[in-house]
Amino acid sequence: MSDIRDDVVAGFEEIYGYAPAGSWSAPGRVNLIGEHTDYNLGFVLPFAINRRTIVALGLREDRVMRVASEFADEVVEIPLGELTPERLHGWAAYPLGVAWALSQFGADLAAVPGVDLYIESTVPVGAGLSSSAAIESAVAIALSDVWRLSFDAPTLAKVGQLAENKAVGAPTGIMDQSASLLGRRDHAVFLDCRSLESSLVPLGFDEAGLEILVIDTGVSHSHATGGYAARRASCERGAAALGVASLREVSVDDLPRARETLDDETFRRVRHIVTENQRVLDTVIALRETGPHAIGELLDASHVSMRDDFEISVPELDLAVETAQLNGAIGARMTGGGFGGAAIALVPRENISRVQVAIDGAFAEHGFAQPGMFTVTPSEGATRD
Ligand code: GAF
């Protein structure tokens, strides 16, 4: 971590010609279980990972905001008074969108100093590990600190979500920013997306001799276009047809009645959300009462539900999950919004290389590009470094 921080500080100095006031960082996340339940006001259980985005920040004497990063050659500059979502494009929409979103939560951009930001990240982009939430959360915590806003983590999560929804244009929920801001070492964040109450659930992977293996299929996805928004719209249609404000209000016992009211496709979308909420609750109980060895079947069932009912998996994700299950994983599922990205497998440490070799072989046999594979550990959320 200190090496990356040194790099970011050096990168900042090279671009801006002076030393930053400090650096802040925020992690990507793996969602253990609870997919597409956040915008349905249900339950999620993500954890922050040991891959982080770091922001070095310097204060200016005028009211201009400049952003630069390792992802782009350009330095983007805008007067704080001119920040609106419509003016923001490309990668810079993430950090600049956060500054705009802070103003929507009460920050007075006419009363704060300008800033220079330089950003680097070890969260892989496009792998479904929330590289975007990591940028938003790192920038949100940095600006909140230097602008002395005293916003708490749940508010900063809403700020990041607003930036993503309005400046980036992806109709995503609150999960990713919450995981990045609230995560703790060796714990998952159990979040009720209706009340926004959260609690930490011990994962105990290390003591149990288990590892989380991420299999990045390399199949790219975007939540600003296509399938993600379509799934969100089906859920809203399902809720309206059932006469409820959100699918959170539908329980597993209500499903037989829902089947009579809804067309087959909408029913399957609704069934995924309703059963997934129940699986999150069951996973929390299993972790608290028994330990991580007890959650494998819930992870497997979650994947089947996303594959068959919500239809957000792709052949590469299905192959990664099946191959992991056949080679010693105790559970596996795709993670994140779907249509590409990554799968996770919960694997006894002694089986990790067997699973990796098997997945490499299976991908080659099917003519799929070689996937990226690495283990992650549940880590600390956003912090000043
Ligand atoms: C993406 C979104 F950003 C989250 O809000 C969530 O909906 C997730 O997909 C699916 O669970 O990561």
C-alpha cells in the first residue's frame, strides 16, 4: 500500500509541480450475495477488497477543480461554479461528478477552495469489482475532509451513487459505494437498502482455511447501457403489477400469487429478487451461527437464480462457476451487475491451484479468452492514508 501511495504522490508532483496535502483511498468490492436487490430496497452482503483507488489532493487558491489520472493523458479542468452533470464526460465524470453531487447534499461550492486531484488504482476496471465506486468513494472522502463537510459514510455513499446516476448515467443502486465506505477487515457489510441500516458480519475465511477466488472473464459490461437498466425496469413493472412500492415488500410466501398475476418473464425477474433477499438473510444467519463452510449452497443457488430467472449471466461466467464447483470450490456465483465481469468461488486453500488450472483448461477448450484469476481478502473501507 505504501508503494502505491508513493507512486500517487510522485504522479501528483510530476503533473502539478507541487506536493499534495494528503492522500485518501477506497477499495473495490466483491458482493458475496444479494444481486440486483439494492435498487429493489432489499438486502445485500458485499465486502471491501484489498484492491484500492488512491487519490492525492492539493488545495488551490482559486475555485478551479483539476483532475488527472493514470487512466488518461489529459488533465481536465473546470471552475467549481460550472459543475453540472451535463458538462461532464468520460472518466473525469466520476471525480467531478462527486464534487457536483456533494453540492446536492448541501456543500456550498462557492465557499470552498479549488482542488487538484491525481488518481491511481489497483482495482481492475470492467471486472465487476466496482472500480467506479472506489473512485467515487475515495474522492468523496477526500473532498469531504478538505472541505470540512463532516458528512458521514452513509451520506457519502449516497453522494457517490448520485454521481454515478446523474454524471456517469448508470442507474445503479447504493451497494457498491456502501461497501467501499463501510467495509472492515475480515467482515462483510450487511446492508438493508430500505432503511440504510448496516451491520458488520464476521466472515472468518482465513481461520476456516478458505479463500475467495475472483475469476475475471474479461467479458466487458456497462451499467450505463442495456441490460442493467432493462432489469431495473422489469422489477419496477413487477412491483407495480403486484401493487407494492418495491419488491422488498414481496416475500417468498407471496410467490404463488405473483405467478398468477405476472407474465412468465416478469415473474422470473421477481422470483430472483424475492428469493435472493431470503438468501442474503440465510447467509447472514449461517455466517453468524455456523461459519463460512455453511454458505456454499446459498452461493450456488444465487448463481442459478441469476442464470435462469434474472438472465444476467453469460456462458463464460457459467463455465467459471461450474468448473470451480466441480474442482473443489464449496460454492461459486457470478458477482456484480452481470452481462460480463467476474465470478467468485469460495475455495479451501489447498484446492486453489486445482480450481485455477481447471478453469484455464475449460476456457481454452471452449475457445474463450484466458480469464484473469486472483484471490481477494475482506479489507478496510475508505480512509485517509
Ligand atoms: C452494480 C450496481 F452498481 C449495484 O448498485 C448493484 O445493483 C449491482 O450491480 C447488482 O447487485 O454493481
